[in-house]
Amino acid sequence: MLFCAIFGLINAWWIMPFFTSVSTDLGTASSLKYFSSNDNVSTFISISQQIKTILSVFRLVPSNFYAGNGSLWGWIYETAPFILLSFTPTLIFIISLLKKNKGFLFKYFAFTSVLIMFFIKGSLPPLGDITLFIFKHVTPIQVFRNPFEKVGLVLTFAMAIPVGFGVTVIVYLLAIATKLGPNFL
């Protein structure tokens, strides 16, 4: 419940104008005047192409995000150590899937994380045509033309529980490997 409230507050900048413009007759007329499903689809495809590769989704950073913003410090995020470091949450997420006793909450957040990653990649392969088909035929989803911006924060929250379990698995494996035993935890 708290998560939904925080999500609503953070995204109120685009949700509130959307609902107020649809709820009034004048807003509906003016909103529909500027609405174009073809433009939304072309924007979605264009933004998906800017992501360039699914590895950007696994890095949790759009391709050339830091280098393309014109800052002096952005170059460091394109160096090998920072690229490897940016894969760490996803790698720990994958390691968390090795955990044997997975409860409902873990499965829910793991499934949600994979689903959000699938959505964030947009029309990129693999299965980009499915996402594009859904985006074309389910008009309300077109409000998420830039999925990295709109649901990227949700991915962070959804991955938190599985990544926490992943860290536990890593610490457990390290404890066994260093002969400290499983009671080290």
C-alpha cells in the first residue's frame, strides 16, 4: 500500500494531467485533437531503438545515457569497471533464482521484475514484435511510450526482494567455500 502511494506521488506529474484532461468535455476534445496512435507507436519504436540492445535493460541504464547528456563526468560510466558494476544487480537477481525455498513473495517479485524488463526493452528483440503488437492494440498502454522512464523505478522496487535473497545466497556460498560453514549466517 505504501509502495502504491509513493509510486503515485512520484508519477503524479503525468498521471494527474492525463486524468483531468480526460474527465472534462473540453479536455477530452483537446486531448483527442492531439492524440495520434501512429505517433505514439513511432515514438515507442524510436525510443526502443535508442536503447540499442537488451544489455542496456540488464544494466538498468539506457544506452549512452551518461555519455549523451553532455556532462563532464559521464564518460566514466562507459568504462569497463563501471559497465561491469552496472550488471551487478541483474547478476545477483539471476543468482537469487538458485535459492531453493522460494516463497510466494519472492516468486511474485521475480515474475514482476522479468515482466517489467520485458516491457522496458520495448520493441527490441527477443519477442519485440509481441510487445509492439500489444502496444498497438491496447491503446491505454500507449501512455507508456517511454517505458524506461515510466516503469524503471518500479523495476528497482520489484528487484529489491530477489536481489536481497541473492545476496543471502552469495554470502551462504562464500561461507561454505571459506569453510566458515552455513552457521556463519
